[in-house]
Amino acid sequence: RVLGGAGAGEGEGEEEDEVAGLKAKLGRVEQKKAAVEAKRAVREREKDLKRREREAVAQGKKPYFLKKSAMKEMAEVEKFERLKKEGKVKSFLEKKRKKQASKDKKLLLG
């Protein structure tokens, strides 16, 4: 290829497209990994609760299984503790507020 000639720069767009595609693919893989990790954490938490409940029943206590709402609440508490440790609570709440404002705006406009 001749520099500065008629064919110069043709391959650059293809390379940029390839780089953008690879970045998108990397993002999808990272999101999938995070989703799998989140599911694993939920399963571990549920497994731990069931194990503790079985131990309590074995000791003669009456079985008590948490409602889904209580499990969700525990998950939220755990999430906020993790965010607090990472120092990201403020940004999380800001994103949540913006998302809710957007939903409200859509409902009002109709």
C-alpha cells in the first residue's frame, strides 16, 4: 500500500470495526460472568439457609422457611454492604434515582 495514495486509510475503518466488535464481545462475556457469579451467590445463600434450617429441625425446632420477600430483603442488605465496602453506594443510588426518574417521565408522557 502506498502512503498518502488513493488507497490509504481504507483498512483503518475495518480495524476500528473489529476493535469495537471485540470490545463489545468482551463486555458481553464480562456481563455473563457477573450474572453467573450472582446466581452462584444466590444459590450459596439459599443452600446455607436450608442447611441451617435442617440443623435446627434436627435439634427439635419447628421448621420455618423464609418467604421470598425476606430472601430478597436479605439480598438487598448484602448488596448494600458490598457496595459500602467498595465505596460505590452513592453512585448506585444516583443511577437508581435516574432510572426511576426516566420511568416516571415515560409514564407521564404516556
